[in-house]
Amino acid sequence: MVTAAPETITETDVVVIGGGPAGATVATLMAQQGRNVQLFEREHFPRFHVGESLIPETYWVLKRLNMLPKMKGSRFVKKRSVQFVSFNGKASAPFYFEDNNNHECSQTWQVVRSEFDHLMLNNAREHGVEAHEGARVMDVLFDGDRATGVRVRLEDGSQRVVHAKVVVDASGQSGLLMNRLKLRTWDPVLNKGAIWTYWENAYADEGRDEGATVILQTADRAGWFWYIPLHDNRVSVGIVAPFDYLFKGRGTHEETYQEEVEKCVGAAQRLAGAKRVTGYFATRDFSYRCNRVAGPGWVLVGDAFGFLDPLYSSGLLLALKSGEMAADAINTAFETSDFSESRLGSWGEGLNQGIDRIRRLVCEFYEGFNFGNFVRNYPHLKGRITDLLIGDLFDGKVDEVWGPMESLYPEGRTIPAAWDSGTPAEVAAQKVNELHLPVGARP
């Protein structure tokens, strides 16, 4: 009779589940402090991921990670601004980041995530992180309500139990602990979906505008397109709209996408003569947060904690920032030998405040907020709006825009409901965070 090989049992300071940007960030920063870190990533890098646009505030985390030399030496397209095109085709003046802050942080990048994430993971290794790919975390181990480690199946089929003082869940939207502990809170307002693909030989801006993210509203105002230039003469172009509108009673993803391009003059013009180089990707129900960032011995970062909306490209900032804030809290936990929820989650309120600020701007856009109109009425606040767009979310100075914004509301309109104000149970029961990946080429 053949018996299974016994599990190998090891110990480390910190286990990180997932090698994406959030996981790589927290792992690298902990290793910099001399902690022993084991990271387990179920896929092999490079691998596809959406979310290509960085915003300037990522600079400061990348600097701490010693990633800036790699970014400056990369082929990634330099991004200096964002521009909005309204439903009638009228373009706002570009929001140039350096006009708001004349510092090198105001130039950021449009990244191909398979390449960027690989750079981040290898950077973690260079800092001493023991990173395993093709390694699937099967379970998080608990002693009562305290996380004590993980059980992992390695690529060769062997299993390993790794005990740790802290388990960091950076498993992305699959949310290992989020699902186990039932922590997910669906956003009651942002019920969106997206369909996107990649093109070659599409329209390209030049000079200072070469890497600009362009947000193009459809003529019927039902949705908007992102237009993100990438290196190798490619662009990422996607439509975001309410889930029911985008997916119910419509045709294939290709048919729906093409119908929406035709409703958006700016997108149609930019894609005239372009060649599509991948299939069609789609996702739904991506706006959520967890009601805790940590518990005894465990921490959530990146998409394993929450995701907002792709409108202002905040995804990578929140992944990096949550990883940074978590790493600083975990380091303090080691210094004080206090691995309680209050210590490990001490950064949660600050993170949520930052997310609330960019969420407010997202919700305002979906309710008809017009950047050009706002700046015409309150020109002295253009800098504060730009602060929000660059990701300066963790300073209360930006809150001075909300009153003036409300002054432009049509009669009867109220401020957006809070993210945790409640999604009806019957609605929540129908939500399933899904990602459709086409067969064949992926960037």
C-alpha cells in the first residue's frame, strides 16, 4: 500500500498569500526590516492581469521598494496627465500632474501588468523574500480565532505546513480569508461591469500627452471607455457600465463592445484603422470592501481587502498603499510582540478614509459630475481636484472640494450613499465577482 508523504512543517515570521503588487509590497518591506518572509503564489509569472495605469502617488511606495530604477529603465509608457471627454465629445483641458506638483513623482507610467508584476515579485526576491510560484495555499490554519500559518501544496504535489506569527492574505479578488470569514461588503452604489480588449496602431497622442489616460463618456451617458496607451504600439480600451445594461439582454461580448464603440465618437475615432490583437475580456461585480482589514495574526491587503472601480486608476495605488500600511503595522507588531487585531489593523481607518475620498469622486462622475464645469465655477480648486486624480487621498485638504461640488447639484440630488450603508440581501445574493478570459493572446 502506498502512503502519502508526510507534510513538511516549517516556521517563518510572515507568510504572504499571493505575489501580485500588494503581496510583493508587504513582503519586500517586511524583508527590508529583517523579517523572514515566505510568499506563495499559485500562478507562474509573468501572467496576465488587468489594471495597467499607475497614478503619481504610487511613486512614494515604489521609492521605498527600491523599484524606481527598474521603472525608469523599463519600456513602460510615461504618463503625465489624464483627460476627460464628455458625452457630447467635448474634451476637458488635460489635468497635467506636474502643473500641480513640479516633482519627478508627477510623471508616472502605463504598465503591462504581466511585466510590472514580474518586476515586483523579482524585486521582492532581491530583498530576501522566499517566493514560491505554482504553490497553492489550501488553507489558513487557526488556533481559535488567531491565524497561525498555512497549508500549502507545492508544484511537485508535496504539501507543507508553514507556521507564522502573521499571515497576510494578498490572494486578490478570490479572497481566501474574505470568503472564509464572510467579510465582503458589496458596494450599494457601484454595480458595474466591464468589457475590454487590446489594439495595435490605434490613435496615439504625442509629446506631453503621449501617455495620457483618456476617459471617454458614451453619447447616451450609460457608460464610459478607458483609453490607456501601452508600449509596443498597443492600447487597452474598455467599456464600463452598469452590470444590467452591459450584460443582460445583449449579444456576445464582442457584439456589445462594438455597439458601445459606435455610441462613443471619441472611441470610434481613436480606433479607426486599428487592429485588435486579443479576444474580449469581461468582469462584473468588482466593487466591494471587507468590514475588517485584520484579525489576530492575519491581515488583508490589495484586492483581498477590496476593489473600488477602474474610473480613476486607483487599483494599483490602493494595492501598493495597503501593502505599505500593513507592513508598517506588522513591523510594529513584531517590535511590541502584539499581534492582536487592534495592532495589525491600526491602519484600516486611514485606508478606508482614503478609499472613501476617491469613491466619492467616482460616484459623482456617475451622477453627472463635469470636471470642466467645476473648474470654470471654482478655478481655485483645480489643484485640489488634481490632488484627488493623482491619488493624494490620505490628506484631509482635498475635502474642501465637496461643498462646492454639492453647490452644483441639481435640485433634489443628495450625496452618494456610504459604501457600508447596506446592499439588500436579495441583491447581494445575486452578486458573483467573475472574470472572463478569452482563449489565445493576452498582454
